[in-house]
Amino acid sequence: MKIVTYNVNGLRPRISQYGSLLKLLDSFDADIICFQETKLRRQELTADLVMAEGYESFFSCTRTCEKGRSGYSGVATFCRVKSAFSSTEVALPVAAEQGFTGLIGNSEPGREKTPEIAPGLEEFARDELLKVDSEGRCVITDHGHFVLFNLYGPRAESDDLERIEFKLKFFKILQKRWETLLSQGRRIFVVGDLNIAPTSLDRCEAAPDFENNEFRRWFRSMLLESGGPFYDVFRAKHPDRVGAYTCWPQNTGAEEFNYGTRIDHILCAGSCLHQEQDQQGHSFVACHVKECDILTEYKRWRPGNSLRWKGGQRIKLEGSDHAPVYTSLLQIPSIPPHSTPTSSARYIPMIYGIQQTLVSVLMRRQVAEQIKSSQVSSLSQDGDVTLRSCSEREKRPLDTCPLLDVPPSNICTPGFESEFLISRGDECSRISVDGDGCKTSSALRSDNIRRIPSNATKKKAKKSQGSQLSLKSFFQKSSTHCNFVDRDSDCSADRADLLETKPQTNEPPVTNDLSCSTQLCELKSSASSQEQDEPSTCSQEKNSVALLEWQRIQQVMQNSIPLCKGHREPCVARVVKKQGPNFGRRFYVCARAEGPASNPEANCNYFKWAASKSRGK
């Protein structure tokens, strides 16, 4: 049995990266896959995000309306099963719960019973539990032999007292829930992004006081070597491995030099499944855990990618800023037959409703096609003029269909679409003709027959879209454009004058029209010759001036960018996004990727504030 935990940094982009949810899940070849930071709200759950053939899924989404927290976190657990009903597979849970307080998973719409607080948490106030459990950070699945916690731990900056208090309360309540389950003899797996690196071995170039952080001290107190109940499964298998990191900063290119932290964990507590009387030396990890490691092949940056300071900074890397962690288990027996819990995503009303809607759409389409075929057959029986199929029209000569003033090759060409007005006395019908047949619409009153190509407007639209202005046009005056407009208006005025001199008779035009057209041609030719005779030096001078000005602007911008002192290379500009006195202020840093100080190829930590007019003398 294989369990994988992965902070996807948004489930939508990961599905888009792999093409579908099924391909993403199959890439792990695991029985239980736990995602964190899905960034989905409950109303955004759709079938393509939660349903995959051969998997059952369980979601917990953020329920808070707090600014900046809506749609931010979220976790999901996918279980690979052969059957969702009457199954003996361990991967299919016998029970599932959103959150860990008991107040979220039992408060689904349609339940009359008031949700009850989970056992062991009675000492906490109800509002306090709801606040901690409202950000969609936990899904619990009971797999018979063990209870699995899929967690996304809160992040708290050192100066954010409110989030520090939230994080402390979050883990304090979790610890109470774990202690209650362990006292009942249950085995526990805790997987996910806990946002805690327990020791200096789990952080690149950790500071001397790194391990004094209160959250790191709490984490280590939960481990077996400190008297706690949990194994850190990765360290149990690789106690001395250096550089084993699972997360890297997104905007510093730290993956190039593996400058990261290990904050994604798999913890395990409880006895083994063996029935021997003497349990000394037995534990679940020692008896049933075969391996635990980091799936580094899912990292965004890989050997062979362009270096950050050699053009790689502009290349968008696909993937999350985390790497998955997996563990493989041995000798896990089957459990009694059971079915998918009701909290599965397959039973979410939105998903169930969408599946019903798809069926109804197909039924409506089938009914519409039947109605359409019956209307076509009735038209061919009742109408005075019948247009046969394309293959039949090809066999008929053109003179047998005198009403259609269109060559047969055009009518029978696949993709050809046109509309015709066919008159019969005073009545006229509009006929739409394409390569597959004809359709008749409303009757009109007309004595003429005319052809209306349906794709004429489309060609005009495409032509207008393609007429994009060039960069040079912004440095030129609009006098040339005005000359064109004036010339066209003069020509149109000449045409209007000539047309007004024409006699208002019904007789065919005489040779005066020929002379008028000759005059128009002379006017056009004279105007074009004058335009060609104008010197082109003016436009060339304007182009050269614009080019010089653009080069000057580029040079000024280049000179304003400082060079880092470590590599004498142009820096990159950043903007402060954190709220505070420097919010929105620009600064310059070394363009190279973040890495160890001992590596001369890494970032030299150069920093300089950009000049700002608003910060005067």
C-alpha cells in the first residue's frame, strides 16, 4: 500500500499541467493521495476537479469570509479503489470527516441533528472550535487499521501575533484529538504540509536559534525520541540525510541550489498489526513501513533548465513549490466489506446535479434532432419548391434550377454556406444552403432574387482584427491619415456632383457616364502621382528621431539599474507587497538564484532601495 502527500499549490493548475485529474492521480501510482492547498471553495467544486474513474475523493474547503482567506487553503484525499460499494479494500475508508472538531463534517445540509463536538474537545468553546476549523485545513479518513489525518498547517509570520495565536490553538486542539484516538487504541497517520521544519537538519543554513521556535519545540515534543507518541517516518528511515527538502521559495529560484526546507511530513503512531503476545521491539513503523522518501522528480526546476541569471528567470516553470512525500506499507490485511462514506465528493449535490444535467442535455439533443428531421420531411412534402440533397443536385444541370443563380459546384462544396431569396409570385422565401443540405426560414415579400453570403461579415471582422497599429505609428503625426481621408472625401464629392448632373430618367445610361468615369480616373491618377512625388525624407526623419528617442529611454533605464557587488551583474527590481510603512516601494536585489552563502554562484544578497520622488529630502 502506498500513501502520498503533496502540496499542489492550487489543484486547477496541477490538473492543467497534466491534462486531467485522472492523469495527475495516476502519475503517483498510489492507493491514497493527499493534496493540500487546493485553493477551491465549495461552490467551485465541479466534476472535472473532484471525480476521476477508479478514485473516491473527500474534500474540505475554506468556509471563512475573512479577507485574504477565502479560497486560500483547502485539502483533498483521493482513494484508489476497484469498487465503491461492498469493498474490502483498505484504501476505501469506512468513515470520513471534514475538519477535526466534529462541527464541520456533521453539519451538512439536510441533517436535523445538531453537530456534536468530537470526543476529547469538550473543554473548548464551540465558537473557538468553529473558527479554528473554518479554513478547510483537515480531512480525516478512517481506514479500519488506522485513521489518516490530511493536514495543511497554518503559516504565521514572526510579527503576526494574530496568526501565531491561531496556529497555537490549531495544533493544541489537534493534539487533544490525537490523544483521544490513541487512548482508544487507534493507530494514526498524520500527513501533509504542517508548515514546521522540526530541526536545523531540515533547513538549509539554519540560524543558531532556529530550533528555539515554539512551534518547532512543540513538533519535537510529539516525536518518540522526546517522549511523544509519533514517529517522523522519513527520519526513521533516513536519520542523517542532509539536503532532504520538500519546499523552496517561489520567487528566488532557490530550487537551483536546493535551498529549501522540509515542512511536508508523514507521522505515524500506534502499535503494529501483529497478534504476538510479546510486542517488545514491535511498532507500526518497524513492522509495516517499507520506505519513505521525497519524490524529487516533481520539482519545478530540473538539471538542464536555463540558469536564472542566463535567461531562465523569464521561463515559467510548471509545478508546485513543494515536492511530494510518499511511504509504502507492507502486510496490510483487508477489512470487512463496506461502502463509500456519504461525505464522499460523489454525493455533493452540485456534482450529483451536474451528472443529471449532462444526461438531460443528451436527451434534449436527441429529441431536438428528431423534431428537426420531422420538420424537414414535412417541408419536402408540403412545399411547392423542393431542393434535393447535395448528391442529387450534382446530377441535375444548372438550367433545371433557374431560381438559384449560383454554380452547382459552390452549392455542393462542403463548408459552403449562403442564403438566397427565392420568389414565387409576390411571396419570397429565405433559403439557407450549405454543403449538407438546405433549410427554409420565414416567408418574405419581394420581387427580386438576391444572394447573401453568410461569411461576408466574418471576413470583414477578421480583416479589422488584423489591422493592428505598429510601434512606429505612435511616433508619427496623423497628417498622412488626414490626407487619405480628404482625398477619399474629394473623390466621393466628385462622384456626388457627377451623379447629380445625371438626368432622372428610366432610359439606359449614355456616353456621359463614360466621360464622368474618365474624369474620376484622371482625378485618382493625378492624386496618386502627387502623393508619389512628395519627398519621403520627412517620414524617414521622423522614424530616425523615434528610434533615437527609444534608444535613449532604454539607455536611461539600463543606467538606473544597479550592479550587484558580488557578481557585477544587473539586478532585478522588486516591490514590497507586505503591508507596512514600505508597502509598494521598489528595491533591487541580485538576479541570481538563492543558495548557500558558501556557493559563489548563488545570490550574493545585494540589496538597494530604488530612488523614490515621494520620499523627498
